[in-house]
Amino acid sequence: MPTAQHVQEMIETGLENSRAIVHDMTGTGDHFEATVISSAFEGKSLVAQHQLVYGALGPAMGGPIHALALKTMTPAQWAATNGHSQRPG
Amino acid sequence: MSRNVREEIETIIKSNKIVVFMKGTPQFPQCGFSATVVDILDDCGATYKGVNVLADFEVREGIKQYTSWPTIPQIFINGEFIGGCDVARELYASGELQAKLNAAVGES
């Protein structure tokens, strides 16, 4: 069963220039919540951004990962909402 | 005669302005994410077709391949794949979903 750490690593490995903040919503290793920040989202529709994350997760998504509540942001959107520098984390 | 599930899916999408492939029915959603989408569409006053993927395993898997989107629910407006629950929530919050729904039924 994947942990939040596994899911984070899968996303950050599979999606260029990305940073993922992942939480296990139920503690059961199959319902996760993730905020993903990546420059790869720039200029893409919301559904295309989510498809990039699902692509990074591959067969794990819809398999061991039953549900993933997903929030996607560009570095600029992250900076605007978090008042940090453009580089998250 | 073996089924052509992809063609069946395309026919459903093309012959209905608003379609939700979901778990359960609009009257009785059987998953939290599907229920959220039903609530959002109802709140927008949309008339839509619900397709219960729990009643048809081939459609349940076929739709995921059709959109290369691994989860259910999945929403289509005017034949365009809009996304799942998260995307619907964000578009609803921004008002973009209501605009897409209105455009689909020709209301401004």
C-alpha cells in the first residue's frame, strides 16, 4: 500500500520540475490529497494539468490509489497564494 | 456479436449535451465524488444524463481508456471532456462551469 511519501515521490519523479505536498486523508493508504506545483502546468487547462499528474502516477492511480483529491498550481500561483518565493518548499 | 464499447460511449457523449459517467445514479449516487458532482450540477440547474458505471463494468473501464483518465466520475459538456470531481469543483467555484453549462444549452 502506498504511503503519502511514495505518492509524493511518484509525482515528483514522473512530472518534471514538480513539487508535491501529499497527505493520506484516511490513514488507509488509498485516499490521498495532493497539491502539486509545476512549471509544466503553465498554459494548460485544468483537466490537462490533472492528466499530467495522473500520467506520473501511472497504473497506481485507480489501482492502489483509490482516490486522489488534487490541486494543481504553477509556481507563480503558488507564490501568489503563499506569499513565498517562486520555488515552493 | 461482440460489443464496441468505445462506439457506445461515443454515441452517449454525442447524443447528450451534458453527461456524467458516475458511480450510482443522480438520484442515488454511490460514491462521495460522484455525489459531489451531482450536487454541483443540480446547483447549476443543469439537466444531464447520468451513466451508472457500476451497472456496466465494460463501460466503467472503457471510459477510463477513452479519456485516459483513471477515475470516476467523468463529466462531458457538448462532447468535450471536462474532467472529474476536482476539476468540476474548481470550475464551479470560478463560475466557468456554469458558463460552459449555459453555453451547452444555448442560454447566455
